[in-house]
Amino acid sequence: MTRALIGVACALALAGTAASAATVPRGPVSITLPGDAGFAFKPGPGVIAAQTYCLSCHSSAYVSTQPTLSRAQWTAEVAKMRSPYGATIPDDQVATLVEYLTTQYGKP
């Protein structure tokens, strides 16, 4: 019984491999992303830092639709983006970015 199940599993795996090989595109492929759906960072001091450092990985919609975070939480988020995620936010821009995010998208 076990050999029969293994045989069926192997047959299905091979069939799946053959089917996926048949659907490989043979030319250039492109996709269109949905964009920011009309979202933009709120204007204010620090918006340039947000545009410079956040938009390199995220859309403004992604940042704008986060839960309302405290200053400590935004500080932790920026630290997380820098390490382990490797965002290239210079040390001298961290406070500006945290202040902007807290003021525009945070809670006191």
C-alpha cells in the first residue's frame, strides 16, 4: 500500500513538473504593480527623509496604512528596517525620520 502511494506521489510530481515546464514564457515578461492607489506621504518636516529612505523598499500606501504607532514603536520600526533588513538610513537621519513618522502617522 505504501509503495502504491509513493508511486502516485511521484507520478503527480512528474506531471506537475512537465506542466510547469510547458508554461515557461519564451520572451520578455513584464508585470504592472498597482502603485500607491492615490496615497502619498503627508507633507511636513521630514517628508523628504521618508520619501528617500522608506520608498526605496515600501510604497507610501504601505507606510500610510500602518497602525497608529507611538514614538517608541516607530523608533523600533526604523531600527528594524536598518537591521536586520538592511535599510540604508544614515544615523543622522534616524531622528528626523522617527519624528516625521510619529508626527504624521503616530500617537503621542
